[in-house]
Amino acid sequence: MTFQIPFNRPAMAGRELSCVEEALRSGHLAGDGPFTFRCAGLLEKLLGVPRVLLTTSCTHALEMSALLLDIRPGDEVIVPSFTFVSTLNAFVLRGGCPVFADIHESTLNMDENLLEGLVTPRTRAIVPVHYAGVGCEMDVIMTIARRHGLAVVEDNAHGLFAWYRQKALGTFGVLATQSFHETKNIVCGEGGALVLNEERLIERAEIIREKGTNRSRFFRGQVDKYTWVDTGSSYLLSDLLAAFLYAQLEERDAIQRKRRRVWEYYQERLAPWIAEHGVRLPVIPEYCIHPYHLYYMLLPSLERRQALIAHLKANGIQAVFHYLPLHLSDMGRKFGGHERQCPVTEDVSDRLLRLPFFNDITEGEQDHVVSALKEFFEGKQRTHPA
């Protein structure tokens, strides 16, 4: 059905069309064109990192991470069960075995207190996911990783321009990944980036991204021909999409201001009364600066959550749940997943609901969402035409 207020509605923010037209006129539509380098250079400057490589998706950036870490059959990678399947698939494709970690009920991030008990002689990496762009407890995670000689790969799909204890998310681990999918803050439809925080990995990352060839060195004039030198695939983002992305990055401050307004509008209108109905709103630790990526509610039960989804739908509003516990999926069970392995994940997954959230949602639309919520919780469940 068509919703009066959809969950997501991507929007242009500035010079997207003129940048795409410029890319078309340049005659370079494939990857690593002028806009690709502009985007990468800007992200490197903003994050203060040695190198950023644009990719076709955050999924592919994660796959590159697994290749760079030489993940092999039997290697274990600690991941939260409460995440998108790409976080695991990237390592499973190389023969890695996911080891499922539970999450904090407060932030919905990986529970760092459980990590020591999950490390074995086969553990190679820890992959924290910054849910909703709220930073995991990276101080503790990095300390544990160093103690055991483990790599940390940050899945930062939600957290571009967010901070944890005065340090940007995506700059803690040896590697980090970003997403520019249309549901994210900064978008190009489909796209991602690999953030390289150690210079020793840059050359091999370029090779992996270019089908396993040293083509990047050839185009820089460092070799007189290029050839197949390593395992790799085609992970380059089209320069057309990079052009769209660059225009979005130019308007990053304006985009973040809009999203802050949306997030705070929900918070200010829901916080005074929603808790009395057994509903919990997002928790943001005081030492975290989040990017206003999404707004969620934790309902008292699965039944209550599903009833609210139906009520909002009847009012023309699309609200959605989020991740299902990966340890209980068909594939997760093949890796030893079982009930009560991650009890917080199992509980939260049943109760979480995300409200409509996009850059150009109007106050009138948000008012309609809040009014529909009040009707539901106060037992006045009238319906309105969609």
C-alpha cells in the first residue's frame, strides 16, 4: 500500500543534479573518477584518517575487510547477533565462523562485558556495530582486542559523523565501514566506503578493490603495466553515484541539522508521557554524540508492538521493526545459535519499533505520528483514511 507518511523518503539536499551532469560531461562514469576522489579526500579530511576507498556498498566494504584480514576457514569473528546480515556474511564468505555476542538493553550495542568469555584461540576479529550511530564502548573493546591480538572492524553504517569520547566513530578499529544506502543520513542510493586507519593496509586494499590487480598504481604512473597480483573483486562505486554523494557531503551540516530537528521533535513530544505506558525511548550516553540516524521505541511486548504497527498503518503511517536475532536464523543455527544464547537481543528484537524518519519530514507529518501514538496508548484508536 501507499503510505501517507512512509518510513523513509530520500531527498536531494543541494547540487546533486548539477554534479551528476558534470560527471556525465566529464566522460568518466566508471569508478575512481573525479568525484570519487573528491568524496574520498573530503571524508579523509573530516575523519582525519589515512585513506578512504569508496565502494559499491557497505556490504562490499565489509567483504574487503575480511579479505584484508585474511580470514580463513575456521577463523572466529565476534559479532553482535543484533545486526544486519552483511556484518556476518562478509566473514562467512571467507570461511569464517561468527561468534554471537549479546547487546546492552540500554544502547542496543554489543555488550563489551561479554567479550572476554567469547574469545578463543581461533578468534581473529571483533566487529562492533554502532547501533543508531551511538558509539559502542570502544575503550573497553580496543583494550580487549589489544590484549588478545585481535583486529577490530567497526561496522559504522549508522554512525558517520558521530563521536565517542571526543573521537569520531570509524576511527578506532584497524578498519571501518560506512553506508550511503538511501536509508542513511548521507546517501547516493547504493554505496559505501572502507575506512583504512593503518597505512600498511592501503596498497593491498586498492588491489583487492580493483579485481586483485595493481591497476591503481598503474594509473598513478608507479608501474608501466598492471596485472593480477592478489585475490579481489570489483568494488568500485560508479563516479555518477559519487557525484550524487559529493553533493550530499557538501550539505552534510544542513542535513544533520534537519535530522537533529526530526529526532528532537519526537523526543520532546514523546518523552513527557510515553514511559507511563511501559515504553522506552533511545538512550544516548553523555559521552556520545550521535548522528540522529533513527528514532525507535521499545514496547512492552511483541503483541503490543504488532498492534501499534497495525494502528499506525490504519492511520497511513509506516513504522517498522528492525533486526531479527541472527543466532536464531536458519544460517545462525548452523553456526551453533540457539534460544537464550543472546537473551537481550531476543527480547529487544520483539519489542523495537522505528518511527518514520527522513530529512524532509514535516512537523505536520510528525504531529500526525505523535497524535496516532497518543490515540493508541490512550485507547482512542480511531482510524483515518490513508
